[in-house]
Amino acid sequence: MVDKRDEAETDIIPPGMLALDQQLCFAVYSAAHALNRTYKPLLDPYGLTYPQYIALMTLWEGDGRTVKALGAKLGLDSGTLSPLLKRLEAAGYIMRARDKADERQVLVTLTDKGRAMQRDAVAIRMEIGKATGCTLEALQALTGDLQAMTERLEAGAARDDAA
Amino acid sequence: MVDKRDEAETDIIPPGMLALDQQLCFAVYSAAHALNRTYKPLLDPYGLTYPQYIALMTLWEGDGRTVKALGAKLGLDSGTLSPLLKRLEAAGYIMRARDKADERQVLVTLTDKGRAMQRDAVAIRMEIGKATGCTLEALQALTGDLQAMTERLEAGAARDDAA
DNA sequence: CAAAATCATATTGCGCGCAATTTAATTTTA
DNA sequence: TAAAATTAAATTGCGCGCAATATGATTTTG
């Protein structure tokens, strides 16, 4: 396939690649919005937003975490989590209390309502999976690819911070 | 591979699938944040946010669009775009003017500064592509998969609206 | 042990993103 | 053609998401 068009292709490929990587960013951006819009009608009956829902999911995997530990799992800082957790507490899903051993920390624990929500989450997850229209294998592959890319992006950001 | 464990696997696979689809949503959510964080230091020197940047990109592909046309391309409504476009105008990247032929519409056009930004965007796109650590083929595949999933999610939302 | 540094969380300010509403212009239809 | 319906933008209110800052609590270190 190496022919006299090679020279032209070195001119053509870069713009193509540039357009594509633009599309990847936008594809991720659009997919995130589409997923959020799919979750909304499923979470609205519970008065929950998607970020609140994933905060609950983190607690289902381990109750009694600090705000910092939750933030590490979710990739969010206290500026986002503090008000979010206050709303979850006001809605009766969690409780917050200063750690007696270290008063700087706030321990977040599930209420009965917060634990009960985990059962309803099963149906929500099924709905979302169905809405994606993906096979289990496709979901696994997509998830893995995205996680790998995210790790590389975060590693790059960490390197830039060090520099 | 069909053996006496089949029965157990029908119990095991659903939770596995449920956990995975959760991870897909979160993987998309995390990737969107990671991409946004990667863009931020590249766009900050221009005083642009990522949503503002993709609005400009849309205009580079066709100037003089209405707010509604921009919204259709980006998947955003006037509640998001109106203030965003005002900020882009205040920053000198675009101009907004009511359409003489239909005063309901606002036509958005690029300024010289807005057009000049397109040249700097080439370097930004290269940086992002490098930061993802993906090959061109991997970027294409990921983008295509995400676009296909997003289309299915949006089709489902449209069906739900009709119902 | 006291001052300084560090740490965890909360707060403030700003820009999305979206639902709901408002305003003004255009089109439909009666 | 006048009233009703539709349309395009803008506005309001609320919840993220993040940078910058503030407030206490704990640890370090001099």
C-alpha cells in the first residue's frame, strides 16, 4: 500500500487524527450527559441526583467513611462533597458526625433509608444496562478502555503538577 | 464449557453484570472529568472553558448559526447556551445579533479573535491526543462505541418521552 | 512545650446543565 | 384578519464541580 500518495497522506492524516481526538472528547462529554439524562427519571422518584447516587453506592461498599475517603473514590473534593452530603443527610439517606478520635474528620454513615435504597438500585442498574443497548462483553470492554484512558490522563496531570 | 455449574452461574452473572454497568456509568463520568481537567490548563490561557471551546469548534465548522442550531449540535438548551454565549461575546470571540428576517432568532458569528483561535486549537488537540495515550485506532474505536451507545440512550429517552 | 506546618472539612464565587417559566416574534386556524 | 398556538431566546432556581480561601484540629519541629 506504499505508493506515490504517501506524501499526500502525511498531510491528510494529522488533521484526521486531530478531528478524531476532538470527537473522542466530545463523545465522552455527550455520553456522560446521555447517561445522566437516562438516570434522571429513574432517580427522581427518590429525590436523588446521579452524584448523590454514586456517593451512596460508595457507602454501600463500605459504611462509615470519611469525606476525604469518599472524595478519593469519587474524584471529588470537599467543595463538591460537603454540600452534597448535607443534602443527602437532609433527605434522610445518611448521617454525618465528627470523628471523636480526630475531630477534623467527618464520618459518613448510612441510615436505614440509605441501606434500603441499595435494594431499589438493582432495578435501576438493570434499566440503565438495557438502555445502553450493549452486551455484557461490550460494557466490560468499554469500561476497561475508559478506565485505562482515565488513568493515563490522571497520571499526566500528576506529572504536570510535579513539574 | 456447559457443565453442572450453569445453574450457579445464572445466579452469579446478574450481580456481575449489574456491578459492571455501574462501572460503565462511573467510567464515563470519571473520563469526562479527567478530560475536562486535562483541557483546563490548555484553555485557561485563553480564558475559555471546555463548553465554550466546543461552541467555538461548532462555529469553525459553520459560522452564523442560530442558538438553536448550536444547541442541537452540542446537546444543550438555551438555558445553558444563552449565558455561555454572552460570556464568549464579552471575551471577544463571537458576536450575537438578532436575525433581521426572523427576530426570534439570534445569529452567532465569529470575530477575528474567534477565527484566530482555530489555529491555536491544533496544538491543544495534539496535547489532548497525547495525554490520552491512545493510538489513533483506539481513539477511533472508543469514539465510535461511545457515539453508538449515546445514540441508543437518546433513542430510548425519545421513546420514553413519547410514551 | 510552643510555634509552625499540615490536615480535614466547610465556605464562597463562578460556570455549566437542566427544568420551568417568561417574553417577544411568527405561524396557524377559525 | 383576529385569536390561538407555536417558536426562539432569555431568565430563574437549584445542584454539581472546582479554585481559592477560611476555620479548627492535629502533628511536626525547633
